[in-house]
Amino acid sequence: MSDPATIAQPPSALTPDERAAIERLHRSPGWFHRVARFLGLGAFFALWQIVSVVVLPRIDANLVTLMPPPTEVLRAAWELLQSGELLRHFWASLKREAVAFAYALVAIPLGVAMGWSRTMQSLLEPVFEMLRPIPPIAWIPLAILWFGISDLQNQFIIFLGIFFPLLINTIAGVKNVEHNIVRAARCLGASEFDVLVRVVFRAALPQIVTGVRVGLGVGWMALVAAELVGATSGLGWLISDARSVLRTDIILVGMISIGLAGLVIDQGLRWVAKKTLPWSLAMTK
């Protein structure tokens, strides 16, 4: 009897045309496309510099304080790096995000159970659908009362931001698994546990990875909101503190740091997905 796990290996079911399409998507882009990635970014910063240095002073000199040029932002970033302050706040935020993400991974087995069992879905879906529309920011006052001004309060808010996108995508991934694959595994003698873990879960992994990507992005947004009102460190706190002394250059340093962190994490997830889930066209784009 064949190993039921082999039924869940999507690459073996690909047609030659689909394999060729995946190979084309995996090829490194040409030099023009690599250069083009930086052209738009360079044009954006050049326009920003011109507006801040040339246009705004002619309108009102005070506007430059509110929108400093990129050169001033770079200078502020260098000062924060030299003092170690930027890395300290960045590490505090990253640690909170990582801990909250570890807690939020409970959404994966919950999502698999709800997507696989109608009973579990009927029991849990009304609760989660009632809680899901509540934005994480709305929980901040209650979280402060529960946990005080602490890392745990911030991690709770970030957890809420990550949990629901991951749960919804996991449920959708399980429900969208091809029924013929499940039937074939059962015909080959696979137990329900093997079907669920070695077949359904593997087939749903691309959708689960999408949930991880979306959840981490929402988690960064929730993190900043939590740190703005309930923290004494982190990039959100750095932004709030800079606002109180009208240091818009430091505010922009904090914002750009958050954006770069999110970009690096998302690109890292996409790279891992390309290597581990080659059958998923969505992960190779």
C-alpha cells in the first residue's frame, strides 16, 4: 500500500506546463527588473528632498520642521544608531512581536479543527466572529487594567492582531483542500489522523503562510498602537516621545524602521515559502 502522505505532495500532480510556469517564476529577474526596483524608490526620496528643501520653505519656513528632508532623517537615524537608542527600541518591539506571534500560533490547530469539523466550527465560530471585528486598539484600556503597563499588555494587543488573520486563513486553507486527495488517502488506508495531519495540513500550508504574512503585518500595526499608550520602550514609544518634543525627524526614523522590519520579515517568509512550498504559485510571485 502506498504511503498516504505521498498523496499530499502537490508537486507530483503538476502538469508539465505548470512545472514550466513555476520554473519561470523561480528564475532570477533580469538586470532591468533588478534596477527598476530601486528607480521608483529613488524617485520617491528625490521628490521628497525637493519638496522639503525647495517647495516648503517658499510656502512657510516652519513647514520644514514638520516635514524634514530625507538627509535630516538619515542624520537623526545615524545619531540614534551611534547612541544605541534605535537598536534598543527596535529590539524591544521585535521581541514583543515574536512572543505574541508564538502565542498566536494556537490559531493554526484551532483553524484546522474548525475547518475540518463542522461541530467545532459550530461551537467556536460565533465566539470568534463576535470578537474578530473588535479592533485591537479597542482592547488597550482593558489590557492596561488587566496587565498594567508591561510587555504582557503589549503582547496581548499584538496577539489579537495576529490571531484572527491566521485563524481565518487556516480555516479557508483546510476547506479549500481538494476532496479527491482526501478520498484517495482514505482509499489507501490512511487513518483520519493521517489524513488530517499528513494530507490536509500540508495541502493547506500555502494559505496558512498567507495568514502568517497578513497577521504579522497587522501585528506590527497593533504593536505601534499599544506602545503609543502603554509602554516605556519600543519604536511606538520612540515615535510618541519624539512627538512630544516636535522631533519629526525621529518620528520618521521610527516609522521607516517599522516599515523596513515588516518588509524584511515578509520577504523572509516569501523566501522560505518558495523553498518549502514549490507547488504554490501564489508563494512564488
